[in-house]
Amino acid sequence: MVSLDEDLIRNLIVKTCTPIVFRKFVNDWPMCGWRQEKWVSIFGNKEIPFRCLRKNVISDEPCWERCCKIRNMTFKNFVENSITSNEWMYFDYKHLHQWFSGESELCKEISWKQFGYPDKGASETTLWVGSKGAHTPAHQDTYGYNIVAQVHGKKRWILFPPETGGLKPTRVPYEESSVYSELNFYCPSNLDVFNGLTGGRMVELSAGDALFVPRGWWHYVQNIDPLNITFNIWLPHEKDSSTHVSEALIKIFVAQICKDLPQDTAKLLVNPNEDDISDTPLAVLFLQLESVVNTYLDKKRKARRVKRQRTRDEPQSSDVEEADLKLLLENHTNNIQIVPTITNSDIIEIIKGNLKEYIAEDKAHDEDEVEGATSNLCLTKAVIDAFSQSNVIDLVKQNLFVKLG
């Protein structure tokens, strides 16, 4: 039997194109055993921004970040309010080093060494703290791959392969590196749009569990418990240099559209973290494009040289054979498994569970009017999505590289 070690785990992550769950893999992280009171002391009296939205919002659209209100509160206040509040609250996608010093107890305890990345720690780690019902809309990350460590509470992940049809990809609201789905997996007003979705996988993470999300996999993530704390790290992928060029081209296009629109309309086209896009000079955007194009072309030339050299040398054996990876998964003492598949009807039942829990029985299943909806941006949104299609951007890139020699 093949047992786990850091090199094997790293090879498994690099080579596998299917989500993997590592049960109790980070149980030895001290924070997995921290009680609520300990977390209160770790955060102290600093006020942190939570994005909040009513739990009973039902809509065709996902709960975009623009729809949420920002409320500043201490962690203690958040915990006290999380059970009784009629809102879900999320302090999400926060770089740990921006909120805690490197000398803090929390930062000192975080290391991704057991995943094969001994040089990665708190400075590369992102923090997610939320209440029950808090979630991120279904999306795929265009860069890298993702390792997630659950340290408090339960969190549900629903995942789909990159090529899955029916998810209605959109770049509105625009955010570099994120492609969103137009489907609302939280509390939709129409369940028919979920019929026919295939390839889904689902896993619930508890404290001590870890999850590997391969490049490009769609994921919808929702907190199940009243207090939920998660850490994650994004790691680079060999195809990122090409994707950086795609994203730079899309950014130029979206920025130019936003420049000539009323501010209120332009804001609906982007996520809040991209609010400055219309103020970015075109010259700066082209400098960014030039930088990533040069990086891509340099990498491609280097890859050609390496390939020519390999044809003259003996082929190198892999550190881990594919059979070894299979044995790693089959050895149940390792507590790792491919994330289980889920049927279309099971996904719909999960969504119905949300509707039953969060939506009052006497509330009509009509779309709620919430500030920040993108439904009134039909033509502008359609133009952005049409130009951002991968086949369009790939053609633009191909022509660009030819012109640049």
C-alpha cells in the first residue's frame, strides 16, 4: 500500500484533474480545536467588514456582492448576532496578512507544508468567516488551483467540471480571475433552470478536513453551521501565463465600456473590488497587457528549448507513477477520496432545502427586487459576455501573438 508523504501529496495535487477531499488531514492544526471564545480573543476588538444580505431573498439572479450591505462589527458582535439575525454575514476572501501581523498566534500556526508546500504560510493564505447561509455564487477561478482547509463549522461544496454545460457563464459582474454562473444555487425563483445539469459533485467539509479544487472547476459554496471559518491558498498552474493574457484583454474591453457609462450603471457591471477599473488609464492597462504577453512568450520560447533538449536526452521518469496515485486513493487508511458525484435531482433537493429553510411558506416565489441586480443590463451584459467567450479571446490571442512574432 502507498502511504502519504508531502511529496506524494504535492504530486497528487499537481496531476489530478478531479476534486479530492482529505478527511481530518489538518486535524493537527491547533485552530481546528479552538473554541468560539478562543476565536473571539484572536480577533480582539478590531472591527471587520461583513457583507450582509437578508436570508429570505429569492431571485433569478445569484446574490451578487453588489447586492450586499457592508456592516462593520467585532468578531464577538458577529458571533452574538449570527444566530438571531435575519441576515447571513460573510467576512470573505480576506488576505490574512492584511488583518493579522506575522507575529500573531494565528499566522504562526498556518503552514501548507503537509500538502508539499513548505514555503507557503500565512502570507499566501486567505481567510473566510461567515454565518449560516453565507455563500459565494457559483463560479470558476481562471487562475491556478485551490487548496481549502476547514477549521471551524461545516461548509458544503457543489462542484462541476470546467466543460459543464447549462451553467450560463457570465463576466458580469466583472472580476479579474472569476467567471460567474447566472444560476442562483441559494434560493432561486425558478428551479427549472437546474434540469439537465450533469457532472456535479458534492462534499461537506468539517473542521480538520481539506479539499483540493482543480483548475477551472465550477464551485458553489455555502456555510451550514452558525459559525464557519475556512482558510485557503491558490497555487499557480502552468497554463496561468496564457490565462493572464486573456484576462488582460478582457479587462481592457470592460474598462473601456465602463468609462463611457453613468457611474451607477458602470458599478453594476463590476464587482466592488473592481470599482476603480474605469479610472485606470488605458496606457496602464496596455502596460499590464504588455507585461503578461512578454511573460507568456518568454515562457513559450523556454518551453521549446526544453522540449528540444529532452528529445536528445533519455526521458525522465515521473516522481510518482499514475498507478501510485491510484493506490493512494484506494488505501482507505489515508482518508482521502475523490469528491463523490451527485445527481441532478439531488442538487435540486438541496436547493429546495434552502427554500424551505430560508423562505417563508406564504412568500410568493417572485423575484425579489434587490439593489445591485444586473437584469436591466441586457444588451451591455450580452456584448461583454460575447466578447469574453473563450473561443473569441483565444482567437484574439492567436492573432496577437502572430502579429508580435
